[in-house]
Amino acid sequence: MRIGELARRTGATARALRHYEQAGLISSLRAANGYRVYDESAVVRVSNIRYLLGAGLTLEDVAAFAACLDGDMPATAPSPRGLAIARERLAVLDARIAAQTEARERLAAVLASHAVGSG
């Protein structure tokens, strides 16, 4: 199937699919006209990539799961390495949320102090 059909069937954009391919997560053959041609198994693989990205992992994180991207990832128990990656990513996200919350509180305090005197 061509990239447009794979995009349609998986909900990914053609740009995202090219990015996944550049990252080595999916592969294609080239037709005589230069178009990318994907195997039917790419549908499951892309769906799993999107599942992991949707869970907050990065493409680099997803690469660690390359060996199991062709199976039913949502129904499969993660490996110890997969759990470690998820815990590391969760810690990064928690730190980012804490930093953004602090910044928001500082900005809200600045706005509140200016709102009192501007009535």
C-alpha cells in the first residue's frame, strides 16, 4: 500500500510515517515510480507506534520496543525493560509538570499583584 493509504488506515500523517521510517521504526520498498510501498504488517506496527507515543513515550523510547511492535501491544504485559522506560518517561513528565506548575503560579502571582492596584 502507498503512504496515503497507510496514513488513512492508521490515523497517522504521511509526514509522521516518513519520520517513523527515518527513525528506523518502519520500512518501505520503492515502486518503479519512486513511491513508498508498505507491507500490510505496517498497519499494526504504525498503530503500536502511535499507541506508545500516545502514552507519552518518545520515538527514541519506542525504538526500544522495536522487537514487539508487530504484536498486540495493548494486550501484552510489558517487559521489565519496557516498564523501566515507562517509569523513566513518567519521571520526566512529572518534572516538566512541576516546573510548568511553578511557572504558572509565579505568573498568576504577578498578575494578581497588578490586578489589585489597577481597579
